[in-house]
Amino acid sequence: MSFLKYENNILKFEGVAISEIAKGRTTPFYCYSQNTLIDNFNKFANSVASFDSTVCFSLKSNSNLTLLKTLEKLGAGADVVSEWEMRKALKAGISAKNIVFSGIGKTDKDIQFAINNDCFQINVESIDELNRINEIAASIGKVQKIGIRINPDIKADTHKKISTGSLEDKFGVSIEDTHKIFQNRANYSSLKISSIAFHIGSNIKELNPFENTFSLIGDLAKKINSETSIIDTIDVGGGLSPQKRNFTFEEYAKLIHKYFDLEGIKFIFEPGRLISADAGILVSKVLYIKNITGKKFIIIDAGMNDMIRPALYDANHEVLPEINNDEFEEINTDIVGPICESSDVFINIKRFNKIKIGEYVVLKDVGAYGSTMSSNYNARPLIEELLISGSEITTIRKRQTFEDFISNEV
Ligand SMILES: Cc1ncc(COP(=O)(O)O)c(C=O)c1O
């Protein structure tokens, strides 16, 4: 069910007109639908409820504290990749027992923070990192549970910049090295190496890459467990596309039943985009409109610093006018931001509603990798974030002020 729709040609989010949400506020801003977030989480969590499992929401997709608190109440754990992400998860009330720490370049501080705060599992991406975590755990005097992130060398059908599971990508440890690590695990006296993890990429629309990976890693897990019975946790990562996905959650869950021994195994799921993407919109205002040699530019007040995915990944985010006036212009049009970069283009379209300066437009499906990837480029502030739940609208992150922006500079 979509909470973003036209009613009598007026675009509404959770039943409230965009112009009403924007009244008295500075654009651009993000707005998240609480009901979409809850629906998305519950649908996925229910589909994997037959497993002994934790759904660890991936904070890199969206780490707003209010959204995290909402997810925590639904039973979510967290997938984090930095000390501050872990701090945010803890602050939102997510128990360290439900936090998995991933990432290929953890610093000593990250590792110390994770171990000191009883992080459920640290996923390791190289043998050097394994050695370092062993040393740090020894110096702290704790035994840390470890997952080995395997690079299965499987290509996901996604943009090359969000593919992570092939040997051309920097992520994970080879299958060969994984075997060696499990064979030599007695050398790591401050680690409990008892899990394998993988994540083959993001925005994956086909079941095939998951099936190939589950088959490969299911066999590996069975082989390791036939020798030692050590693996007690399998972290299958995230990556499921929320849109135009050619498989159901039930088909995905069936594959886990098919390829893994479930006896005594806990599963971790790390969805990000699936939960948060369509919960978020970016509301922006038209600043200027100009025509140059047959091409039209609609210049809006949101820029690539607020939402970088189109510039970085060629991501396609539909842009909707606040009023669907049924009057269209058939002209090659770029909807662009104000940033001094030619790549600051949100979308190119051949047909768009007649729109006027001062009207609002909405970028769809930006609740994932939107705000978390935003920056101060061109000395622009980090923008406001709102939560909408029915008619209730709350500011859940204030717009950055100039004083905030320069406070650490000398
Ligand atoms: C290790 C890991 N887990 C989970 C995710 C979340 O991916 P997605 O938002 O596609 O579900 C990512 C994203 O890159 C990741 O690197």
C-alpha cells in the first residue's frame, strides 16, 4: 500500500497535501511515512519468522533516531559499520545483542567500542582484520563472536557501484581463506569464530543471484559443520530491491530452507533499502525554469548534496508535481539542482506537467541512502527531516544552522 498518492489531482502523503506539509517550512526537506516504514518492516519480518532470526536494519540506508526507535519497537536489530552508527543504534534502544558490526576498514576505535559494548557479532573482511580484533579483544579481556564475511564471487544484477559479491569488489574473504580461518581458529584465543556472513549487493531484483549464493554458501557451511559443528549463525546480508522485484519474500525464504541446514542455526537478515526507501520523499520547490536550444531545465532547490544517488549511481527517482494538472509539455527536460556540477541532474524526461516557479515537486523513494549520503557541498546546510503519521507531522531532525555548520572550524 502506498501512502504517497494523488487525490483529486493533489499529491498527498499519508493523506496530507504536500503544500500543507510544506507550509511554513524551508525546502528542501525529507519527510518519512511512519506507516510505510512499519508496514515494510512487518511484511519482511513476518516472511522470515519461521527461522530463528533477527532482522538487523541496515543503518547506512537511514539512521535517523526516530526511525530507529520505531523499528526497535517492532523487534529490529541493527547492521552498523561505524562506531557512531553503533552509538545511534544503542541510543535508539536497540540491544547490543541484536547488533552486527560490518565494514572492511574498521578502526581500532570502532573495534574497541564494539567489543566494550558487547556487540553480538563483528563481521570480518580480511585476515589482517581478524588478527587485529583478536589482539584488541585480548587486551580488553573478552572473547568476541566473529562472522567471516565471504566473497562468493557472484555477480548480482545491479549497478556496478552497488555490487559487492564478486572478487572484483573489495568486500569479504575468499572461500579458500574462509576454510583456512575455520581450520586455524584455535590460534585466535580471544575470538569465537562461529558465523559466516555475506552480502552480494544492493537493489537486487532477481532471485537467481541469491539462489546461487545460498547454494554455494549452504554447501560450505555444511562442509565446515561436518568437520567441527562450529557455525551457529549465518548472516545473509540485505540487498533485496523494494521496487520491481521479480520474486516474493516467500520465494526468498524458501531458498533458505532449501539450501541451509536450519538445525541450531540463527539467521541474520540485514535489509536497508527494502525497509526505508519508499518510506521517504524529498520535497523541493521550483526556483527557476529556463529553455536553452530546445531543451528545458527545471531548477529546483534540492541538490545532489541532499540526494546524491542520481549523480552517483544513475539512480532513477520519479519526480512528481504537487498538482497533477493534466497539462503536459512534450519537451526534453532536465530537472536539476543548484549545485555547481553538471552531474547535479535528478532526472531527464521527455514529458512533464506544466509547472510554475514556486510550486513543489516530490522525489519518490528516497528514504534509503538519501539523507545518510547527504553533505554540506557548496556550503549548503543538512536539511530538515520530518515524520508524518496520519495528520501528525513532527520534525525529527532540525535543519542545520550556519552556526552548527561552522562550529568546528577555527
Ligand atoms: C553488509 C551490508 N549489509 C546490508 C546492506 C544493506 O543493503 P540494502 O540496503 O540493499 O538492503 C549493505 C549495503 O550496502 C551492506 O553493505
